[in-house]
Amino acid sequence: MTHLGKNLSTAVLLIVIVAAVCSMPAYACSKCGHLSSSYHGLCWSEDNSVDCNNACEGESSENVHGRCFWFKCCCYTC
């Protein structure tokens, strides 16, 4: 196998693993310990008192229209 081919197969494997984790069911969001659900591939909190900056221990999150949105894989790493 060529060097390029090896790198390509490694990249494809990594993408498959990430896709598998990120396509887990929405109920996995509850691992964060807050009322949450899936919305367009993001986990969002129904509890507006949640501090978005700390909800998932530093994982990317943001406040959108008064709701706390966690980027998709956040809740699997809390």
C-alpha cells in the first residue's frame, strides 16, 4: 500500500468512528444531567438556567434565542 493510500484509509476510518459516535440517539444528551433533546443535530437544553459556558465542561456551546445549544458530540464527553 502506498503512503497516500495508508493515510487515506486512516482518515476514512477516523471519519467512520466520529460519524458513529455523533449519530448516537438523542437520549444520550441526558448524560449531561440537564433536560435536553436533539435539534438539527445539536443537543439543546430546555433549562434556560444552564450556563452554556460550563454546561459541558468547556465543550463548545452557545446561547441561541435564549436556549442553550451544545454542539453535537458535547454530551457524549461530559
